[in-house]
Amino acid sequence: MPQPSKRLEKIPPYLFAEMARIKREAIAKGADVIDLGIGDPDLPTPVPVREALKKSVDDPATHRYDETARGWTSFLEAAARFYKGAFQVDLDPSTELTQVIGSKEGLAHLAWAYLDPGDLCIVPNPAYTVYKVNALMAGADVLEVPLRESNGFLPDLTEIPTSDAKRAKLIYVCYPNNPTGATASPAFYHDLVRFCREHDVLAVNDMAYGTVCYDGYKNPTILQVSGGKDVAIEFHSLSKMYNMTGWRLGFACGNPEAVNTLQRLKSNIDSKAFPAIAEAGAHALDHVNNDDTIALYQKRRDNLVDGLRSIGWNVMKPQAAFYIWARVPVPGMTSAEFAGALLEKAHVLVIPGNGYGSEGEGYVRMSLTLVGDKNGERFAEAVKRIAQSGLIPQGAAV
Ligand SMILES: Cc1ncc(COP(=O)(O)O)c(C=O)c1O
């Protein structure tokens, strides 16, 4: 067999492999593992969306290639209506929107559409790994900007050396944030627009968790900010919005030139989603809300955070996304050591923060999308087992 491309060697080793191994061993020994690792909605897609798919799948017009330039027309029009309703910004479906096969695909291909060897791409650390990996595979250099707790897990744009800012073509950000659960303010987006204008950089705003917000909070978007459309492309996904991760549907919107550049690459790689899925997605965007699921996450968040605090682990309470990003409570233990110990002693799986980048060291991530939890009993069990593990130091606020 020929050797795979050198490009594939740029993919960093899979940091979760060790966790997966310990989990397999524990399950093989009969342990009942509570998996707080995976960030994938455990509830089914809402019934009206499934009904819409059943209908659209019977329409032969959906059985053929989607030959449009940017995506299934009714889907793009629904996306524009959704965006206007949710964020009060007008989008032109014929120039400012394109359909993606889940936001992961779009975020990855955007790097390929813009980056050549020698270019620079700015990514957050910690972050969803797709930005960095694809920038590296495209041959670009990567500058990682730390997301520090002291700065609300926002990148400090003033820390980016001018020479790097000038060389950069893209800067990726993600709010509501995975893994930290942080949110962004309009002021941050103003600063980002200014930075991008000054240095001719395209801002890539990943809003995969854009509608997963609690306590009435709404995360702003960069397109709401004056000048946002001049410098930004934004990615939205139906995955977390409507428990549709398996359906693979989302959209990119914003600067027409950026949207067009992404679409030019994509039209030579994929032939878009199954149109019946796009049609059902349009129905979801126009007619369905997922408030029940969000209310459930909020309840789980409150129970888990309160429960962990009651046993001496003083974790942060996020306003959005479905992750608890918690400091490792045992002095001197790394994220991986703590996660490994928790899995061995409590059969509770959490993700070591360094899996998202070096700045994630010292943290672990817990997901609120716990398969098998009905009324909070699995989260309560997780808290009980963590307490019994003896790992949480008593008496000291963490
Ligand atoms: C921050 C972030 N962005 C994008 C995605 C990709 O989601 P999808 O491709 O399902 O839209 C994920 C998935 O977990 C994510 O966490």
C-alpha cells in the first residue's frame, strides 16, 4: 500500500485514547460507567422535525442531486428567517448564506479554502480541535491564543503580536464556548471586528451552541455588531439546536465573499445534504423550538453544579452550551491523572481539559447530555460516587 500523505502526520495523537482504554476495561469488568464525556444530545430529535422528514422523503424532488449553488432554497430561506428572528439581522439567502453538512464540515473546509503553506491561522486554546487540525493540514502555521479564566475565557486580542496579526488570514472563535461554557459580549465582538479590520483578517465565529442558553440569556453574534458582515463568517448548526447531530445539517452566513469562497471549494468536494433532510431542517428552523431540551439541560446543570459544590468541588455554572468546565480539585494532579482516577475509583468519565489544548490543563469537562438519565438520578449517582471516591479534598475551597 502507498503511504498516506504527510499531511495526515500533522494530526496530533488522539489524547482520549487512554480514557477510552480505561473505560473499556472498567466495562469489561462489569462496572456501570457514568459517561459525562460525550457532548451529544441524548434526547431524540423533536417529533415535528421527524414528521417533516417523513413527508419530504416521499417527495421524489428530494431524491436527486441538489443542483443549487449554495444549498436547498427553502432551507436557506428558512435560515435567513430564523437568523432574523433569533438575532435581528437580515441575511440575503442568495449571497450571505450557504448550507453545510454539519458545522464541522464547514469549519474544516473554510481553513482549506483560505490557507496556504506559510499563512497564519489564529485559534483559541483550549478549543474544539477541528480549527487547528485543519489549518495544520492545509499547511498553515497556527498561533494559539490562550482562553484564560481570568479573562472570561475570551482571547486577549491585545496579546497577539502585530507581526502575527498582519500575517494571519483567519481567527477562529467559538461562543457559547466548547469546552469552557463561556459566552461572549457585544463588546468582545466589537474588539474582534476592529482587530480584523485593522489587520485584514477573517473572523470565523463558531456558534454551534448558539441557541443552547440558560436563564433567558442570549449569546450575541458578531454579525449584530457594526461592521461584522465586513469581516466575519459565522457557522450555525442544527445539531445541538434540535438534537440533530446525526442528520448533518448547518449553515454558514455573513460576509458574501467568504461565503462564496467556502461554497467554491465545497462545490468541488460534496454535493450537499440529502435534500429531504434540508427540507425537514427548514421546517425545524421555521416552526420548531427545542425549549424542553434546553430546560432539561438547565435543570441538570443546576443539580450537577449544586451537587458538586455540596461535596466541596466549587465548579463554575455556565450560562450556555452544555458543559461544566471544572478545575481539577486535587492539588498536584494533572487533568489526565484526575480523570483517570475518577474513572477508576468512581466509574465516572470526564474529559481531561488538555485534550482541547495545553491551556486546558488543570481542568476537566463534564457534559450535561448524559444518556440514560431520566429524572436526574444518574447525575445524582455521579455526585455520590465522586464524593465516595475520596478524591475531593475536604475543607478547602477549590
Ligand atoms: C464547538 C463545536 N463546533 C462545531 C461542532 C460540530 O457540530 P456539527 O458538525 O454537528 O454541526 C461541535 C461538535 O461537537 C462543537 O463542539
